[in-house]
Amino acid sequence: MDGYAVLAFPFGTHATPLLNIIRRLSEAAPSLVFSFLSTEQSNAVTFPNGDKVGKIQPFNVWDGLPEGFRFEGDPHEPVEYFLTAAPANFMKAIDAVVAETGKPIDCLLVDAFLWFSADIAAHLNVPWMALWTAGPRALYVHLHTTFIRHHVGINGNNLLYSFNLISS
């Protein structure tokens, strides 16, 4: 059986659509085994009973928050902590998956927000596939951020103009 590690971005609505894609892959290719790596909090929502779904087993990745961290309202702060710690934390989790399952990871399937995962795949010498779970408009805006910032300006004076260009 081939082992696939799925690296999920644990914020917003990223993990659930990624799990839905992986569920379909799992149904279409029953010989594959998937290890779904995300934070404990995200996995608790994505896998409400804490159990695996078919051949998809959740594994927790440390969220990177310092001990005693208290959320004080800045929604970007936990994301920044996570992204800073994530490359090393995902590697530790992958090592734990291999130790627990006794099987190597043959491929990484990742949320496209986890740009560093390409380096992890290169380090593991396995194929890497980034999946975009949001709609196409969000991808378009993400890919053209520089263009949008150029036309919006620092204070957003040309915001309506820029969005008209994007919609065209």
C-alpha cells in the first residue's frame, strides 16, 4: 500500500474541502493510505469523532503557539506562529507517521497555502502535489496580488477601478 501524507492548512475553511478531495481519492484508489496532518484543533473539527475516515488517519501537528499563549484578538498572530513552526513541525509529524505505520511516505498532497511543502517533498525525495481548495476567483486574486496592489495603491484609492479590471 502506498502512503500519502496530506498537509492541511488548519485555518479558515481549508481542512474540510481538502479532506473531501482526499475522501474521493481514497474511494477511487482503495489501495492508497492517507495520513492527514493538521493541528489538534483543526483535526478535532475535521474529524469530530477523532477516528479515521476510511483509510484517512488524522495526525496532529503542533500549532507553534508558545506555552501559555493567550489569544488577544489579532487573527493573524496564531497563523504567523503556525507558519513559522510548520516546516519543522510537519517533518516531525511525518517522521511520527512513518514510525507509527511502519510505511514510508510515497507522496505529499498539500494545501497550496503551504508553499514550503515543496521543500519537504524534495527532502523526502517524493512527488508533491499542491491542491487549491478555494474557488477560482480566490486563486486568481492570490496569483495577481502584485498587480492588484499596484493599482489599488497603499491607501486603496483605486480599489473600485482595480476590481473592475479583475472582473473584466
